[in-house]
Amino acid sequence: MSGRRIPVPKLDAEPRGTYLRNTWYVAGWADDLAGEPQQRTFLEEPVALFRDADGAAQAISGRCPHRFAPLGHGSVVEGALLCPYHGLRFDGAGRCVHNPHPGGQLPDVRLQVYPLVERHRLLWIWMGEAEKADPALIPDFAWLSDPKWEAVRGATVAEGHYELYSDNILDLSHANFVHPALVASAFTEGERRFWQDGENVYAEYVQANDLLSVGISAVMGTEGRPQDFYGMVKWHAPAVLYFDFRAGEPGTPREDCVALPSLHAFTPETPDTTHYFWATARDYKLGDAEFTAAMRGALEFAFEQEDMPLIRDSHRLMRGGDFWELRPLILGGDGGGVRARRMLQRLIEREKQAVAA
């Protein structure tokens, strides 16, 4: 038998993907984090989410330093996270606060702690330098917690790179080909405009006096009646998007049109998988459970059964290749996605230079 040494993989190996770290990502819906902790992977890092004895949401490394078990698969005991493998407990500051084994000596260890803020019914996590985590930088989605609005929502893990999902929302023309129930001339024939304001990117689609899609008309109660349509997408780096959808009788001022505000938040899990959090709200037919269920079902189908499989297949066909090195064709509807990709590249490069300085 040879004496060849088998290399041990580094636990802190560099991630395969490239990410913007000093920014806020969506980690989940706040009320989904209840009694049981959650094990998640964000930016290729294992993270455990739990609520402490005061009910405050906490995020610490999801890998136990003893035998590397997933802490998020444990339970919360006296406000601390109990490892499911050997019973060590860790608090929200990452300290070991209980050792059930003989002697009970507490290991001198401190797990990584991630700033976590509960706002707008969402949990926002900061994966970079903790001292730079400014809650004022969290995008404003106050309508999600405003009783004036009733939202349907979802959360799933989707196959595909997270920037492909941002591209999909910024280019609404795909709806005419991917979503049969959402086909409307506004997406391909309407006036398009793309611009940038600071670090935000915008895409806008406008079509006056035209029929909406069958699906949207049913949701808005405008079947058979032409409407003025306005769709504006706002991209927050690296991948949180707000879609301001409005429609009204021809000549209605934009601000007075019926609105369906939407959230689309994409948090990278790995270079090949993405956490997708979405919500769409309305300010009419509040409390109508049947209408809400139909609206949720239609949106879930569009996002999860029509968008996601196509983006998954596109990602697979890229075979890990760099987006720009594959030399993609650029069409008229790509103005938002191209701007967002280039802005994200600049932000990542700026962050790298700051670290190296």
C-alpha cells in the first residue's frame, strides 16, 4: 500500500461564483421563520436562521464548528440554536453558550454572524462586512406591510444563475412568448424606455388605448375594454426588482390607474441555483379569499411553471460559460438587462478594489 497522502478539502474554499457582498439580499419571508430554525445557503455560504428568546431574527453560520453539521436542522432551546448532532448551543452572537458533555466547558469559538433586518414582512441579510450594513440602504417595499394592500406571494429555489432571472423581469417582451395568458401588444409594440439613475436601472413599457392580456384583464376586471397600460421595472443591485404595473380607462392619469405592485427578489444560492421571492399586491377585493386564491394560482403558474423551466434550460445550455464571452445577441428589449449587468460588474469590481486597497 502506498503512502500517498489524500488531500483534505479546505472548508473555507473560495466560492465558484462572483458576488456583490456589501449589499442587502432577501433571506426569506419574516413570518415563515417561526418556531423552527432554517438552514439556507446564500452566496455559497451555509447560514442558519432562527429567532432568539425575544423573538428577534438571527443569522449565523450554518455549519457547526465541531463536526460541521447543519445548525439550521436543529432546534431552538432557551433562545439558542441547538446543534442536531452533539447538542452544542449557539446564540445570535455566534457564541457557544451550552456544552452538554462532561465538564461542560464552553469552546472558545465564535461563529460568523450576518446582519439580519426584518422589514416590509421580509428578512434582509447582509453577506459582507458587518460594519457596513446600513439598514437605510434596504429598498422600500413598504406596500408589502401596508393594510391598504393585499398581497399574494411565494418563495422557491430555482435552477439558473440569478442574473438570468433579473434579465427576465427587466425584459417584459418575453411575456408574449412564455405566458400565453399574459400576451398583450404592449409588451412588444408599446413604447419602451430604459435608463439609469445612480445605481438603479429602470425599464418602462407604455401602450395607450389597447386591450390588456386575457389574464391581466381578468384580474383587473377590464375584459373587452381597451386600457392605457404602464409597466415600470426598477432594479436594485444586485437582484431585487420592483415592478409597477398600472392600467386605467384611456385618458386616466397614470397616478390614478389601478396598480398591481410586484416584488421579484433573487438571492444567489450557488452559481447554478437561486432563491426566488415574489409578491404581487392589489388594493381592491380585499378579503376575497376566492379571488386571492385564483390570483395566487395564476401567478405561481406563470413564475414557476413557465418562466423557471425556460431559464433553467437556458442556464444549462450556457454550460457554465460567461454571459458576455458567449457573445449574446442584443435585441431592443435588452436595454434594462444590459444596463443592470454592467452596473453590477462595476459594483463588484469596485468592491474588490476596496478590499485590495
